Amino acid sequence: MAVTRFCKRTYEEDLRLFQSPSARISLFLLLIFLLAFPTFGGRYLCYVLSLCGIAVIGALAINIITGYTGLVSMGHAAFIGIGAYTAAILSSRLGTPFWLCLLAAGVIPAVAGLIVAIPSLRLKGLYIVVTTLAFQFITEHVIYHWESLTAGDKGIQLPHASLFGFIFDSHAKFYYVILLVAIFAGFFTKNLAMTRTGRALIAIRDRDVSAEIIGVKLTKYKIMAFTVSSFMAGLAGALFAFLNNLISPDHFTFALSIQYLAMIIVGGMGTVLGSIIGAFFMTLLPEAIAAASGPLSSAYPLLASRIGAVSTIVYGLIIIFFLILEPEGLFGIWVRIKYYWKQWPFKY
């Protein structure tokens, strides 16, 4: 009985989003907690959790192109920035409704992703990295120097988002918008992995030559991966812009691309839960370092001017640790813990 309880006897059982009643119950309790969080979390914690939600959307986006398809992108921040500036320009200068800004913030980066994907179809490995890295620096240059459109380093101030006459004029209110989009992104990515398209992307990641031999159209699916990933990244950028009501070029630098790549490495590449865990971990880590910096600076004054460097060192050490000792990330640790308790005390 204990063995058959966790065995999947049909293909439909294997394709279920939630494999057990405990998973459905846990998800329901988590949803209740997230919905009720603004009532007791406070303004600052709502803002931090909103940043986590945006990071989840962005991490799921890069997971599609890197985790599922195996194409390492170093220009993820560029797509996020294009989405953010699209929403900012439309809302602040043209008075475009929020929902239309959100849609345009996904479509414009998707077109940019298509433009990047086409010349990259025959590239792989470091050549893809160089191509996306070049796109990142080109985008940064355009944002800084096309001042008539982006206002350069002055940034663009956005009005509060509004939908059907309701104005999201606080972090607690806009938190629910981010939560809704993050949930949609999570379900979409999870379902994508179970479809024919998702299996084709994974086949390309594992062995593209073999995938092409069995009939997978590499051109079609690589373009699709770039486009979908860029669309979701643009949504994350638009939500970030409306959350802060102000954006500048400093928000979308190469360091942000590294941060999102670190999220899926730490969380676990090619998994939805890993992307979510990694997004939370890498977003909350600077907050934890900032919280600890006050007492450390008081106790050791010489460290006060080096807190920023400490944060960078911690980031690097964490990435190295997971690459060398835990390549499956936090998701792999969670799976081992889960199966240990499922089999305990009979490990055979």
C-alpha cells in the first residue's frame, strides 16, 4: 500500500499539476496566507513580497529560455527594461490604460526577443551568451542616450495604476495585481512544461541534434522560447515600473541579468518550483544582509564601508556553492527531503 500510494499507474496521473492531496492542501493554505498577508504584513513587507512576486515572473521567464531550452541568456535585464520603459512611456505621456500598458509591455519585448532569436538560431554555447550580452549593452546604451524617449538618467515617473476606476495607490493594493500575474505565470510555465512544446524544448536542451532527428523543428521552438520568455520578462518590467512609480537606467543593468540567472541556478534550473524558490531566496538575501549590516557596522566600524562588497561576495559564493556542490539547487534539496520522509523508516 505504501509503495502504490506514490506510483503513477496512468499517463493522466503523471500529467497532473498536483500529484497528491497534500500538495493541493498546501497550495490552498499558501494562497490563503498570501491573500491575507497585506492585512498584517505592513507596508514595507508588502513591498518586499511584491518584489519577490516580480522576481518570480522574471525567473520563470528566464527558466523557459535557459532552464528548459538550454540557451543561456545574459540579456534578460534588457527585456525587463524594455517592458518597463514601454509601460512608463505609454502611461506617463499618452495616458494609456493600465491593462493596455501591461499588454504592450509584453508584446514589445516579445518582438525584441524575436529579433534577437533569428540571428541566434545557428548559434549555441558561448556564442548565444555573447549575442544576448551584446543586446544587453546595446539596450543600456539606448536607454541612457535616447533622452527624448527615455529621459536618460533622469528617469520616468509613472502615475498610479488604475483598473476599472480602482486606483492602486499603495503597495498593499498593487500587491494583489502582482500576485495574480505571478500565479498566472506559474501555472502557464508548469503547463507549458507538460505540453508537446515543453517536451520539445527539453529535448533541444538535452541533445539538439537528436531532437532534430526525431522531428523537432529547432528553428520554430527556439524562436518560440525566446518570444515567450521575453513577453513574460516584459510583464515583470512593467509591474516593477508601476510598483515603484519611477524607473531609471540603473534599474536594468547587466547586474540584474546576473541576478536572474543566479535565481534559477540557486533554485534549480528547469523546474517551476525551483524558479520560485530561487526568486524568493535571491530577493530576500539582500534584505537579510541589509538587516544584519546595522549591528555589524556598529560592532565593527571598519565594515561599514564594505557592506556592498560583502553582498557581492556572498552572491558569488552562493552561485559557486550550488554550481559545484548542489547543481540541482534548492529544489533538489527539497526533493531529497520530501522523499526521505515518504520512505522513512523503510528506506528500501
